[in-house]
Amino acid sequence: MNLMKVHRSTLHKIAIVSIIGVANVPTSKPAAADDVECGGSITTSVTLDEDLICDVSPVLTVIGADGRLNMKGHEVQCDSTEIGILIEGRAALLRSGTVSDCEIGILAGGEGFHNIQEVSTSANSYAGFQLDSDSNYMTACTAQNNTGVGLIVSGERNNVFQNSTEGNTSTGIQVDGNRSYITKNFSSGNAGSGIVINDSNNSWIVENAAENNGTSGAGTAGILMNAFDQQYNLIVLNVGILNEDFDAQGLNSDPCNSTNLWRNNSFDTLDPACLD
């Protein structure tokens, strides 16, 4: 017997079996919307393929780390309910859809580190987006024509980058959490201020544009620092134009000599005039 031929023949059979085995291994793919229903929890990768109108709160819950919801341009609409999409756990993903007619459109809770991309909210009565947890990343989202605030940043170290807040009945972006990074956002046509810095410390408000915000006599501004004891906030390279009362306003104690730095901004109307 030729042992070399037997050996080669055996290896050839093993290779064929291995290839067939690999070909038959099931591959994971996002679940379809058939797996999503009102009040459902998403713990895997899911793609929505239809709109949802629901009378439960939250309409959907996305739970990280494995929960990922691609809305594929579809809408989640509340029917007299509180929360549209609740994000829980750690490092969940939500992208590419619309949430409307809720009290809060999208609420990021849990342990944070969530990623929210290309999502729009409208007609939400309290807030379009609310970031309650820490270290979330929100980019390319739109909060438009909500009857409350466009975006509330409550947690710490949230990164809000290149979003748009337009035509909301209240403030465009409200910053409450410490070490917030609010960069390159566009806030326009809100009945309240464009960006409000409340009781937030060590936050960066950088390269944002605030245009045509406010209601005459309502104490609004393109960028407003409210009357708290905020410290070490950095407000730089922002643009404010055509805002109703002021492009920039500091109401905190002694804004001209505080640890909050206003530098290299472009504002036409200031209160007080020392803001740069």
C-alpha cells in the first residue's frame, strides 16, 4: 500500500468536509420588524421595516451591549404615551429613524456609552432627546418642531456633535451635566434660547452656530449661561446671529471675572459686553 497516496486522499476528504461544514454554519443577521412589537425589548441587532404607532411606554427599549436598532428611515409614534425609545444597559446603538408625539422622544439611560446616530424627533412635549446617563455619543441627529426642549443633556461627559435643533417651542439644547462636549451643532428658530448652560461645570461649548432664536422680552439668547454658580466652562469659536434678545448672555455671578471663559466667538449683541 502506498501510504503517501492514502494520506493525501484522507486530507482531501477532510478538506472537502471542512469546506461543506463552514458553508453550512448559520450566519447571524439583523432580525426583521416581525420580531418587534409595541413594548418590546431589543437585545440583539434588529432592523425595523415598518412604522410603529403604540400606546405603551416605552414603545421600544434597546438594551446594550448587544441591542442595536436600525430604524431604516421608519417612524416610532407614541399614542398618548410618555417615552418613545428608551435606551438601557451599556453601549447600545440607535440609528436612522424618527420618533414623534411622545413626552420624551428618546431617553438614554442605563450605564451610558450609547451611540445615537441620524435620528430625528418631532412633536414631543417635554424633550426630543434626553441624555440621562453618562458618556453617550450623539451625532447627525435632528430635534425639530418639538413642543418642549430639543435636547436635554443631564448626564456627564456626553458628546453632542454635529446635530441640529430647529423650531422647538422651548430651548434648542439644554446643558445640565458636567463635562459635556457640545460641538459643531446648529440651533435655529427655537422659541427659547439656542443653547442654555445651566448648572454645568467643566463643559465645552465649541464651534456651534445659534441663529434666529428667542422670543422678544422672554430673556432668551443664542447662547445663554443661566444664573447658577457654574465654573470652568469653555465657550469658544461659536457664532451667534439674529437672535431675538442677545446673541450671548451671561446671567451667572460676575460673568466678566468668573472661571467660565468666553473666547474667540462671533456675536453681534452681548450681555454683558465683556463676553467675547
